[in-house]
Amino acid sequence: MKLYAFTAVFTPEKGEPDVYTVTVPALPEIVTFGQSRQEARFMAQDALETVVHSRLDENESIPPDKRPSTLSRGSFTEEKNAFIHLVQTSS
């Protein structure tokens, strides 16, 4: 089993209390959101699983984790150890 771990960036939506947009710098195709921090984290994990499986199915590479170079005001990260996805692979 292979371990993939990524840093996620949570950005609160202006004028929307408790709504967060989540991106993963290493996987720019991941942009999701949630109506709470917990829901945003769940949605990010779901998106991460989908993207990792899709890339593996298409024989595409999985990039290494990438930390954001800057964060906008109010944004915060959950480090890569918060987002760990195990994938069964044949190798």
C-alpha cells in the first residue's frame, strides 16, 4: 500500500461565516468547500481520494507535497500529515 500526504489550504469565504474554500497546492485541480471546517476537511479528503485514484488509473504521476508560498489573510493550512490517503497499488 502506498502513502500519499498533502498540505491543504483553508480560506474562509468573505461574508459567509464558517464557510471555507479548500485547495491543495500540489494538486491544483482540487478546489472544494464546506459549510464548516469539518465539512470542508471531509470534502477535501474526498476530492483528494478522487484525484489520486484518477491519476493512478490514468498512469499519471502523483506529485510531491507542496506548501503554499503565501497565504491570504485569514487562510490557514492543515499540514500534509492531516491529509493522508492510502491507496492499494500493484507495485
